Amino acid sequence: MKKILPFCLVVLLVVGVIFSGIAGCSFAEEPDETLVIYNWGDYIDEDIEEEFEEYYESVTGKKLDIVYSTFETNEIMLTTVEKGEEIIDLVCPSEYAIQKLMEGGHLQKIDSSKISTFTNVDSAIYDKVAEVFTGINVPGIGASESMVDYFVPYMWGTLGILYNADVVTEEDLATGYGVLWNAGNNPELEGKILMKDSIRDSYVAAVMRLKELGRLPSGYENIPVQTLINTVDDTLMQAVEQILIEQSDALKGYEVDFGKAQMTSNRAYVDLAWSGDALWAMEDGENLDYFVPEIGGNIWFDGWALLKNAQNVKAAYMFIDYLCRPEIAIRNAMAIGYTSALDKTAMMASEDVLAIVEENEYDVEEYFNDELRYPDIASATTLGVMKDFGERNSATIEMWERVKSSKQDNMWILWVSIAVVGGVGIAFGVYYLLTHRANAYRRLIKTAEELAEEENA
Amino acid sequence: MKFKDLPKKAIDKVKNFRLTRRVFAYPYVLFLLIFVVTPLVIVLVNAFLQDGQITFQNFIDLATDGSSLRVLGTSVVVGIVTTLICLLLGYPVAYILARWKSGSIIVMLFILPMWVNFLIRTYALQTIFENIGVTLGMGTVIFGMVYNFIPFMIMPLHTTISNIDKSFKEASQDLGASPVQTFFKTTLPLSLPGIISGITMVFIPTISAFAISQLLSNNSIILFGDSINLKFENKLYGVGSVMSLIMLALVLISNFFMNKINKGEAAKNLW
């Protein structure tokens, strides 16, 4: 018995330590249901979550708890979903990531009849998506599915150039994407240009720049933008790599999330940016402007998709329904700066929307007719949607790494020599100090001895 | 051992259980198995997997792709330069502080910044550089590395130097050596263990560091750690695992050499 007691103690201790982690649940009032939402960071008006919970309780009489988590890139979202360890109901990625989720068999079809506000969604977005994302093989459902049936658009925008109008001149702007290469040789732009640290966005800019310069490989000149930006064969990638390496001399660096701050604080003058970020920065900074060069560019859509293993489909549909109400959509758009995917005539028809727009000190006409915010999707043949790179993904990543490390070739010789010179200098300094002090010490002893001798004498 | 004996043995084990010192190590061993050994095995397995097939393709991919090796080269060079600078700056500091009575308090002051998370310090450094108009690049990256890792150099050096028996120095002076000779013949060789652990503690984290280089160069310099990060973010687990293994090999090799040098007792290093 005596021996068993301490053994039990240790077992208890270990078990206790392990379980205290697992069982650390809250003692708050138990909700009846949960809804798990996985969205981009900073991509919703946060008050809306609570309001939806109240709304849900008032309709169904059940207490809903929204579990809300965020991701920074589509790739992180894909990894989380594909691991399949967490139960998630709704995700809100970009169109190419939805394509990947479909191909991985992670999504279920969306039944639009369950969304009463579905008609508010801008049909031009669906048309554009239907044009590009068809014939997707969804395991277990069909080999030729269209993305239109799998997502409800939430926000959309373009990829363009955010610039400081005080510094960037008309001549610079005339070079189109050339601004990012400082093609106008504006001395003030030297080392003040930011590029996105993402191969997908940089690829579009590079391809468009090649098109502007007429440097596309032969045979590629007449390919429409939509196909061109989704072409990732070796020939085009080589040209893209070349032009991106050329660009690196003019750049300040590659940004992921600090571009807005750099632009508004005048630390950078040109930035490749998404329209929502750009419009947000333009509110904040002085004399910033945004444009999508005439030659063409990228247009993108983010939307809500319902996962196959969703545990609360009913609440998920109600949430999408709620978000598609004009007055909620405009609040989200106001909070994050991006363009809502609802049809603008449907939005303008709502009194609440107009009130909210004015409350945020916008002119209603100006807000909805701003071409930066609402480019014409239907007639813009120069704006293309990017697909997933698919099998070429690893090749593009490698290319991107070659571009970014292109200047690291012989630099190390310089640094090693500086270090050696510096090291020798410091060593000599120390040596000098030591000998100097030793000499002074000796002199001191000498004088003391002389003094002593004098005294003796 | 026969199988039917097994249950009996297990019962004996429980019966004969004693609360010895070894028992208290079990939770940690368990922790180690789950969080250190298992991930390493996963990395090892992933290095040989591509599209669910066991191949060497990941190794071939890495060897034929010029950029990864270039990045590895840059990282090693950055590591060497950082270590050198840390040693050259850290040694005099440690040496002087070891002779002062208040030295250990001042060493504390050197360590104090480490209580602030390194990311926050690096962000602060980035802002400072931006505001005084320094262009972010290789120079700032190395500065950031030195700034972050120099306490790891000063600490072991200070400990070794202050533990050196004073009589060595006195003996050397008695025998008529100048202060410089004394330093090179007693203090420096006797502090070799400190130098070696300092080098290990700076070099290895530097070559695997990833956030510092990104922040202090506006993502324009890519080191080996950044490269591994990029691979895993884009789900190239195979190549990423191979690179992690290379990293591990580098760590092991440098540890091996450091141990080799350090094997002789400190006193043997006197000449």
C-alpha cells in the first residue's frame, strides 16, 4: 500500500496536468448552438457578429455563439481546412482558393433559395466568375461544376497602383505599370517603390508590364488578358523572372501588410495595392491616388463558401442572408474599405444605406459612381480573374525566390571584408589601450621610485 | 523474456514503484517525445515524400534549384559575420566587466532588453532606422542580428572570464610577461570554453532566424529560415522538410566541432 500511494500521486499529477489543459472550458452560460466562421483578418464590422447572435435568438429562440477566427493568407486558410481537424461552417477566401477547396471536395453546394436576400448580389460578378471558373472537378458531386453554385460573393476589387500624387508625375503615370519599375526615371521615386510580397500579385504586374513594353515572348502578344495572367508556362515565366529581377533595383522592398502605413506616412511613394486597401489609405493619407493601368489587370472576388463538414448549416445560411442585406453590407464596406459585392442599385434603393454612407461623410453619388470602387466588370475585357496555379505552384514559388535572392550573389565578399577590417581595427584599438595603460603604469612606478630615491638621498 | 511473463512484470513494476528522482523526469520525457521527437520524425518522413510517393525527388529539386543554395550561402555568411562582430564587440565588454566588482549587475543590464520580445524590439529597430533615414538592407539585417544575439555572446564569456583563477595571471606577471602577453597567454586561452559556447549560441540561431531579416530589409533579403517559411506557407512540405534537415545537419555539425575543440580541459589550452 505504501508503495502504491506515491505511484498514484504521480499518475494523478501527470493526468491532472494534461487534463487541466484540455478541460479548461469556460463556465459561462452554455449556448444552444454555435456557428464557426473563418474569415480574413479585419474583414468585417465586428459589431455585426453580436447583432447577428441577437437576431438569431429573436428568430429561432435559440442562443447562438459565433466562434470567429481569422487567417492572413488564402494558403493558411487552405492548410487549416485541409487538415480537417477543426469544424468550420463558413469560410470567406478568394476565388482561386474556393476553386482549390472545390477540387479538394471540401465544399457543399449553396442553395440560393435558402437566402432571401440573394437577389441583392451583383449578377455581373457571377457572370465573370461563371466565365472563368467552370468545369471544375468536385469529387463526389460532378466533374464539371461551376463555382457559381458554391459561393456567395462578399467583397471584390482590383489590383492596381497606389501612388503619391505629390511625387509621381504625369509622365510617370503614362508608363502605366512602369511606375513600379520607375520607368519615368523619376529620381524621387528611387528606392521608394513597394511591391507585394506575393508571387500571384507580382506575376500579374510583371506580365502586364511585359505587355506594355511589347516584350512578351513571340506568340503571346495577342492572348487576351484573362488567359495571359493565368499562363504559367516556362517561356512566359522566364520573361517574368527577368523583368522582376530588373525591377528589384528600383524597389524599397516587398510588403505584405505594411504598405498602407508606409504610404500614408510618406515613407514610400508607390505601392502595388488592392483597391480596398488603396481607398482606405487615400482616406487616411494626403494626396494619395490609385489607378489600374489601361493595359489591364487583375480583378478579384472574395466570397462565402459552406464547408462540407459544417455542423450548423441553418445558421450559416441565415448568416449569409444577413450579410446580404444592404444596410449590413454597407456597414461592412465602410468598416473595411472594400467594395461590397451587392448590386449598387439595390444598395442605393435602401434609405438605411444612404444614411450610413452620409454618416461616414461620403457623398452618395460619388461613393457609388467612383470608378476605383466600382469598375465596370461586365465591359472590362482587360480585367482578368486569376486562377489557381495548380501544378505550377512550386515552380512559381521557386521563381519568386530566385527573384528575391537575385541580388545576394557576391555581396558577402564585401561584408566579410568589412567585418575583417573592423575586427582588426578593434583588436588594434584594444591592443593600443592595453599597452598604453601599461606604459603609463610603468612611468608612474618609475617616478615613485625616483621620488623615493630622492627622499633617501 | 517470455510473453506470458509480461503482465507479471508489469505488476511487479507497479508494486516495486518507488518515488525516485528519476520519476520526476517522466513528464518531461513524455513532453520531449511528443513535441520534439515526433515532429522530427514527421519532418524526416516528409523529406522523402512527394505526392504520396517515397522518392529522393525533393533532394534533387533542392539541389537543382539554384536559389535555395544561394540563400543557404547567404545565411551562413550572415551567420559568420554576425558571430564575428558579436565576438569582437562582446569579448572586450565581457573582459572589462569581469574585472569590475559591479560587473554582474552591468551584465544584467545587457540582458535586460531580452525580456522584451525580440519581435517588438525588431519592429522598434525598423522604425528607428526608417526615421533616421537608413536604407533597410543587408547592413540593417546584420545590425539587427548582432543586436538580438549579442547577449548570448556576452553571458558565457563573462561567466568564464570571471571564473578564471587570478593566480594564472599573477604567475604570468611574476614571470615577467607584459599585460598583452599575459592576456594572450593566460586569459584568452582560458576563456576558450566561453568563446566556443558563445559562438554556438550566436551562430546557430542566426542562420535559422527568419523574422529579423524580413523586417529589417522590407522582405528584400531572404535567408534560409525565410526560405523554409516560404516553402511551408505554400505547402511545399517535401522541399521544406529537406531544408529543415539541412538546417539540423548544420546545427549538429557545428555542435560536433565545437565539442571537439572544447574537449581538452581549459587548462590544456594554455601555451
